[in-house]
Amino acid sequence: MDSTDLIGYIAMGLVMVGFLPQAWQVWKTKSVEDVSLSTYSILICGAIAWTLYGVLKNDLPIIITNVVLFFVQSSIVICKLKYGKKHPNQD
Amino acid sequence: MDSTDLIGYIAMGLVMVGFLPQAWQVWKTKSVEDVSLSTYSILICGAIAWTLYGVLKNDLPIIITNVVLFFVQSSIVICKLKYGKKHPNQD
């Protein structure tokens, strides 16, 4: 593994771990009012597109990161739909 | 531009646009209780690492996406620090 791969895997680890506190917080508090449904819906589409890009470029850090992100971000969307109440200021 | 580049730019666009509703929502409502500070702090570090990875791989979609993400995610962290109150269930 060269230094570029190493940085790729560090970057992958940070982004994969990054969404876990948000997923844990919405699961634990069941409070999702300030979490944007639009953001996580778009990010799921983004994760699918990035996964496809990673496959086409044969880039493993991109593939692994975005497959994991797809599931973590989906869990946040599920919590948002389950616990959220529509609020005039929310999108 | 081949189809791989096209998918890369679509993926880039989705992730860049994805965080805007969340940034807009916290800026507009000034309500950040359910937004995880840990998530956005880690994601900023992730954006820096991905940018470096993109530079080393000479991969423009990765570089552009993560430079934009750095600024959008930083704006969310600034709002969180400015408007947030510490809550026992928050991390």
C-alpha cells in the first residue's frame, strides 16, 4: 500500500465514521426536527452515484465508503420518516 | 468526457448539493439541537483527507466536491457552535 492508498483509506474511515454519531443521536433521542430530509435523501443518491464511479474507476476506498454511507444515511432517513413531524421551517 | 467522468460529476454534484438543505435549515431556523457536532467535525476532517487523496490521484471530481464540502460543513459547525445548547443526549 502506497501513501496515496493510505490517505484514501484514512479519508474513507473518517467519512464512514463521521455519520455514525448523527445516526446514533437520531436513533437514541428519536428527535429529528433539525435533521434535513432533503440532505439525506440527496446524499443517498450521491452515495449510489459515487459507488458506481468507484466501480468504473476500480477504486476500492470510494466503493467501500459509499456502500457503508448508503446504509448509514438510509437509517437516518428511516428515523426521520418514523419520528419526524412536518414543521413549516423544515425541508 | 467519457461516461465514467460524467458519473463522477453527477456524483460530485449530488453530494455538493446534498448538504445545502441542511446548511440552509440550520441557518434559517437557528435550531441545531438534533444536528450532531461530532458528525460534522469528523466530516470536515474527512473532506480534507479526500481532497488530499484527490490531488494525489489527480481526480478533479473528488477535489472539487471535497473543497466545497469543507466550506458547507464548516458553516453547519459554525451554526451549531453559535446556536446550539448542550443537551445530555447530544454528542
